[in-house]
Amino acid sequence: MEMKKRINLELRDRAPEEVTELVLDNCLCVNGEIEGLNDTFKKLEFLSMANVELSSLARLPSLNKLRKLELSDNIISGGLEVLAEKCPNLTYLNLSGNKIKDLSTVEALMEMKMMKRKKKMKLVHLKDMRKRRKKKRRMRMKMKQAQNWEREKRRWASHT
């Protein structure tokens, strides 16, 4: 189901100005961009767009009351600066399962957030980033163990 249709279903005969929570998980966004969400969602405090193949936040409308944003399992790799401008009251952000390769993308958002409001964001969830670091660390340890094993084998062979 496309994102626009899903938004209409989630409204359930309510006006967009009345909605405080919107869950758009597993719907389809066209060209990796947000569609159907606009500035009329003035009271929106929670927005979930998990697993919608989202790659850009450029078309995110101004959501001044938004506090929680769920963006897990998408293909976002950058452009998070938009969040500081469009969602000034954001306190929870989940970015796990995205294509973010380095923390500098998120650090820029955190710095902007602290400069604007003198307040840190409560949670930025980057579960997959930690997994990648652990994998690299494990690989280095395995390589060291293999090198040590080879060194021990040579040492043992030279004694016999």
C-alpha cells in the first residue's frame, strides 16, 4: 500500500489537525521520499515510518510538536540535519537498520540540537552501527589469534 493511502486510512475520519500519533510502518513510499504528510498535522507527537524504503527526509514537513520519530529499517544514509529544523522538539529517534555508515552524520544532528535548545536528545538508537563495530573488532581479534597461532607453530617447529 502506498504512503498516501495509508495516511488516509490511519486518519479514520479525523482531521489531520487532530491526529497525535501516526503509524505508517511497512507501507510503500515512492522514490524513497515521504508523500502525503504535510504541515496540517500540527498536533502530531509520534510518527512511525519503519520499513517503508525511505531514503530521504527532504520532504518531511514542519512538525513542531513531534517528540518521537521511528525510522528503523529504511535506507537513509544522510540528510539528518533536516530533523533539527523541521522537528525542534524531537526527543526520541530510532535509526536502526539504516545505511548510515559513520557517526558524523548523527553527530551533526546532535550538535545542532544542543546548540538550539541546550538539551540533549534522550535517545538515538543506532543498534546496527554497534553491530558493525563489534564485527570489525571480532575480525581484528581473529586475525591476531591466527597470527599468534602461526608464530607459535613456527616457534614449536624451530625447537624440534
